[in-house]
Amino acid sequence: MAVTFISNGYDTTSTNPYTETAWAEAHPSIGLARYGVRSPLDWKVSAVAGLDRTVSINPGRAYGHGVTDKTVDNETIPLDAIASGSRWDLIVCRRDWTPTAGESKFVKINGGSTAVIPGGRLVGPGNIDDQPIALVQVTAGQTQPTAIIDLRTWSGDGGGFIAADDLVRSFMNTVGTRLYVQSTGQDWVRKVGANDTPAWVEVNEPTVYAPVSSTGWTVTGDITSEPAGTKRRITIDVNVKRTGPAFTLGDDPDKWEFLMALIPEAVRSTIPPVKYLPIIITGGGNHINAAATVNPNGSLTISSVTAGSYGFTTNALFTINLTYFI
């Protein structure tokens, strides 16, 4: 049995008119974004344990193209079986303005083997229009959905707009859209690009992180992450000072002394190259030519580059300044 929708915004919904209360609840949601749900749990899609290829949609409130909807019970939707491979099905709220009394309902749209919005989605505000809620993967031989991509969006006071997944940018893409993607931590704006073609541009808002210190050391300065095309530019600008006991720094350049995990996890990478840079160790009676290695996986190590070994004394310090991309 289909869940009951309580909807406002259809012009002939005489049984549920747009009262003052309904109008007050509709704002500020309507007008900030084309689609949205009210809270983190509203209309969340999840797999139903014990039922073949079935998903459940949480009750809650949502809106789309001037219509507000409220459901008070879970709705379950069974998905079609697949003989081989996998298929991505789209779960939507379908708003239909064409009947005498407009109606909203949850619908599934069978897709293909790729996680994209399927061509069967209807786009027609004022006629029939589908608000994407989730993409669900059905895999041959599996009774449970094998993946769910959350396509819900939220808007708030002041025009903030949040998307659960980057795929939302494929259908919420009018010029002027400012969109923060929860799953990637990226902030996007839809601008007019070259030859008057709309284009997504990541907002240039650097994020600053504190370096990771270690026992026996004081590290001051910043590690900054900022957009650089399709990548992130990471800039390290820190001073490293020895506050613990002295130790011997040998003259073998193949032997590196591990100092600390300098780089926070948020700006580490598994694939970029190790950075080697010359440094001068000063302070505490030191004046040593040395080399430092910074591995974007996190670690900072050091080695002497001249003959003889040196005591790396308390209060000795050096500077790390470099850039890499992830």
C-alpha cells in the first residue's frame, strides 16, 4: 500500500488548501533551491532486511518546484530482479500537476549499469516532475541492494545549499547555484564560463590545518589546502623546533631519522611523490646543512648531507616550506 502524501501547492487541492500554517511551514525552504528535504533523516532511503531488493523511504517533509510534501509513514519499494551484472535504479518523488487534484508519490525508475541519472526521469515543473532521492544498485544473485547513493539536498537560512553526493551537480545545475557536497567536502558554484557556457568552478576558499606535532618537538605554522583545477594544492609553511633531548644526526644520506607525522590525515595522499629539500639547522649551537624528506603520506624525516655526524641539540630548529598536489 502506497504511503499517504499531505501536499500543498497544487492549484486544485481543495481538501488541503494552502492555509496560513502551510504557507509558514513552506518558507524559507521554497525559493532557496529547486528541491530539498527538511532534515537529515527526512526521506532517507535504506535497504530493508529480509525483503528481496526492497528499499524503505523514511517519513518526513520535502519540497520541489513550489509544492511541499509531508509523509508520516515509511514507504517500501521493491526493485526488479536482474539476470546478470548490476543496475542502478533511481528513487524519486514524482509530482504530477495534471490530475484535477495534483498528486505526489514515490516512484522507481530502472536505470543502467552506470551510476547516473537515468533517461527515464521526467522533468516538467507544472506538468510531471521527478525529484531524485537516491540511486540504488541491484546486483544479480544478491537479495539486498549492493549500494545506495544519497541524492537528497538541503537548503537553509541565507541561501546555503547542501548535497549529500557529488552526483547532485548533474541535475541541480542552473547558473548561480552554490553547492557544498557533503561526501567530498567540496564547495562549488555554477558560473557562466567560456563562450557563455555554464561551468562548475570550485570555490577558492583555502582550508588551513595545524601541523601534527610530536613529543620532543614544537611545530608552528600552517598547512593550507586550496583548489587547483581538479586537484588540491597543499602548502606547508612551518618551523620545526627540537624541545626534547639532543640526538646524533649521522652523515649517511641513505639513513633518515624519523622525526614525526607532520601532515594531518585530511591532506595526506597515497600516491604523490616524496619531497626532498635542503634545510639549515640553526639554534642551540647548531649550524648544519641537512636534507629533509616530507612524504605526503604524513612523515617528516631528516639526514645530514655533509661529512661527519652532528648532535642535533635542544632548541635547534629548521623551516619546511613546500607545495604538493593531491
